[in-house]
Amino acid sequence: MNNVAVVTIDGPSGVGKGTLAQYLTCKTGFHLLDSGAIYRALAYGAVANQLALDDVASLEKLATELPVEFKATSIIYQDADVTSKVRTEEVAAVASTVAAIPEVRAALLERQKAFAESPGLIADGRDMGTVVFPAAPVKIYLTASAEVRAERRVKQLKTQGIDANIAQITQDIRERDERDANRKAAPLRPAEDAVVIDTSDLNIQDVCQKAESLLWEKGLMK
């Protein structure tokens, strides 16, 4: 990390990590790492190439050679903008499954670490503070109830003109949480020194203000 300031933002899906990461990136001028997008891009590639999810060797090879780059808020895969395609529920489920494979995680670990460049990095993910950047000076962990997160997801889908079953989405979120929390490779949990923020009853402005205040306290804001 070479003394580059890193702020990690971890937590399950639907808690506002992405929005907070974008906000802090704009406020600080730091680089942005959307690690979830890396796993989603890998999942998208696995689906596109029809790879079996138990074909560890092929998944590891794809992870090593993953043709993905990030431009602003867009995800580019093999020169094509796949931002909307990697946000589907199908890809999310595959991403959660492949993320539990140790060989795949190892293949992507060094690539994620390489994002830590001057003047600093905002790292958004699920194991940024526990595995990828354990020495980061600021670690934030966002959480919220499954019900609240399902409501947010339904609203998001409706704005895209997509009908959604909130009961099914709530169940999917609970199952994914259970899978992520109990996987052997980097289970989803707050780092011991992380500041935990429950966003269930907070709007995004409140969350951003709390996080910004934390960065001011740590001397990362000017």
C-alpha cells in the first residue's frame, strides 16, 4: 500500500456502499475500487462463457485474465459497457457463489491491491477492511435489515421499469447473507477496528455526513 491513504467501506448489498463510495471519492479526489463490480464482472464473464460454477480451474483462469476496466461509474468488459448487465439478480447470485472459491479470490486479490495509488483510495466491497487492506487507517462497515434492503432494491428495480417480488428478494438477500457470512474464504463481517453504521433508519445524506466526519477526524479531508 506504500503509505497510500485507504478508506474501506464494507457490508452486504443494499446498504448504500456504492453511493457512499462515490460521494467520498468526489469529496477526497481519491481513486475508487468497486470490488463488488470486479466479482460481478467475473460472474458476467462466467455466464457469458458458460462456465460451470464448480470448474475452479476455468474460473481461476478467467479471474487472472479478466478483461475489465472501470471508467467513472461504468464497468467495461472486453471494450463493451456492461454496467447494467452485471447488476442483474442472476449475475449477483453467481458473483456470490464464485466469491466463495479461495482460488478465485486469490487470483483477484493482487489486482485489487494495485488500485491503492496516490493520492488515496476509497475501496468498496465486503472484505476490503478484513482481507485486502487490513492496515487501512479508516474502515467503515455499513449494515441494514434484510427487509429495508429488499424495499430499496424493489424501488430501484421499479425505476428501471422492472416488476419485482419483495418477498422473493427478501428471501434471496437473507440466503445470500447466510452464504457470505459462513463461507470459509473471507466471510462477511466487520473488521475489528471498523466503525459500524446501521443505515436502516438513516437516509443516504446522513450516512455520507457520518462518514465524512470520520475522515475529517482521521485527517484525510482537507
